[in-house]
Amino acid sequence: MTVDEIYLLIAQNIANSVQSEDWKKATLNIQGDDTYVDTTGEYLDSNNVAQSLDVHNFDADVDFAIMELHEITTEGGNNKWNKAIFTLTPDGDFDMEFIWDQELQNEIDRLANE
């Protein structure tokens, strides 16, 4: 998959999971790398009240696509990230913010060595 195809897949799954006809913005919080992914999310309804996104109803290939995105975007050792925030608006505009969290990485490394 290309990066654009991955972004489209994520956006489609977010939009399909919003339980409101009229919503303002949806956010998918991602933790992971190219071996695992954990996601949570929420959206703002028409009253600006945060509602949970049911990420368990996402297509099974979303996690694999995110792992592939991690592999593509960190190739060559640049642009390290283990957290990301994908923000989507109803008109299809989106933003992807990549974040490096050293404490999270320390915990992952500690658990991997147990």
C-alpha cells in the first residue's frame, strides 16, 4: 500500500465508525511500530460532546496498514515515531501528527526483555 492508500483506509474506517449524522471532528490515537498497533479514538458530535469511536469495528487490515505506514515513514532511521494522531473532519480533510514518546519506548523495551 502507498501512504495515500493507508491514509484513505484510516479515514474511511473512522468515518464509518462515527455514530452521528452531524459531527465536527474525529481523532484516532495510535501507539505502535511496525510490529504492533493499539488504537483509541473519539469524535465530537454536533453539540461538541466527545463520543467514543468503536475502533473494534475497524477493518482488520487497518492495524496492518498502520504497521506498514510506520515501516515506510521510519525507513532509514529518520522520522522516529511510536505515537500518532490522525484527525479527520467531515469534509475529508485530515492531519497526521507523528510523535516520539521515549517513556513509552522504555516500557516496550522493558516488557520485551522480561
